[in-house]
Amino acid sequence: MAGRLTGKTVVVTGGAAGLGAAACLRFAAEGAAVLLADRDLARAEAVVSAIAERGGTATAVRSDVSRETDVTAMAATAVDRYGRIDALYCNAGIPAVGTALVTERRVWDRALEVMLTGTWLSMRAVLAGMVAQRSGSIVVQASVAGVVGVPGLAPYSAAKAGAIGLTRQVAADFARHGIRANTICPGTVPTSLVDRTLEAQITAGLKSPRTPAENLEGAAENYPLGRLGTLDDVVNAAVFLASDESAWITGQHFVVDGGFTAV
């Protein structure tokens, strides 16, 4: 199946670690030129080096998706280096825990700033070019927490639910220009972001006082398929949505959760 993205340029936000890094590696392996954006430039460049070692093409830029100037520069760099942007993978995210009663305002504001406003800014930065070329795929990393309630994740859930709604709106507004927009809603996939979220929940008294690893072990019991997700489970969906294989799919949220929301 290699070569599903040959000739395409994919921009990935939050690409330096976890799902973002795995996606960058896979996009490049499928033939895409990858523009990898992240606040941690050193880690982003390490991913670029790994892609180059495997014969792929990638560029790293430092970008905070909540800063409009950063996001504008990100898109401009991709066009300057590779001529166009065929797909955008909005993956940047942060931990954000609390209930509606106890969430601190700074946590709430930052969650929306990164995972909702940052998604909008990233979309806006690439849409004009996609309209001009009359094609493009926008893939947004949402979460099952944006579809169903997950205890202790009020700000995170609000941001992800907003991202799902925004993506559906972009799909409706830009379909006539040949642009597609879809979200991926993963269940629990062990990453550093999940570890930091669990640590924050434990500190806030929203999880039992066990280690993140112990909490994750227990979480697997909530999934009908009997396990947590893997990086590949989510990246497979991202490749499909970025590629022409999904050419007649837009405005959808793809739940990748081992059956969690089915029961």
C-alpha cells in the first residue's frame, strides 16, 4: 500500500511526539512531503531526521497553533518548500482536566485556545490555497471525549466537541471547492499526552491515586475489544482520510475506539 500519498504535501501540527510523530513518519513513508509543526523544534527536527534516514522528505518549523503569526508562517513555509498543501492534519493538543465546577479559568482558556482556536487558525491558513487549487483534505484529531462525556475532562471535551462542530461546518462550506474535512475521535491510546492527562487527573483527585500505567491497565477493561488503542490504529485512519481513497467522504467523525462508544 506504500505510495498512497505520493506527490502530496501534508502539514501536521503537533508532530514532534506521540500520534503526531507517528503520523509524520507514516505520511512520509506513503510518499508525502511533510511539513511538521510543533512548539518543540528540537524534537520536531529529530522526527525529520528519522524521516530522512528512511528516504522521506520533511521539514520542521516551530509553531504554536494558538499564535496566528506562527500558523501563517507554517503554511507559507509549506507552500514555499513544496509548492502546495494537499492535506492538513490538525493534531496539536494539550492536557486539560477538571469538571465544570472546579476547572480553573486558565486551564479552560488554554484548552480552547490550542485545540479549538488553534484548529481554526490552522484551517484558515491553508484554506485559501486549497480553494485556489480546488482540492484538499483537512483531518482533525478530536476524541471520543468530544462525542460522549468522559469524567474529569470538561475543558478537553468542550474543545474537542467544538473541533468536531467546526470541522463539520468547514465540510459544508467548502465542499463546492473540492475540499473535504473530517475528524478522528480516538479512544485511549498510550502516549505522553495521555500520561500527562492521567497525572493531572490524579493530582486533582479525579482519578484513583495510582500511577498512570496502573490507571491505563484498568482502562483497557472499558473497551469491548479488550485492549487500548495503538498509534497505528489512529494513523491508519489519518492516512485514509488524507488520501484520495476517501474522496467521497466529508463532514464525518471517525470513531476509533475499540467499541468504547458502542456500549
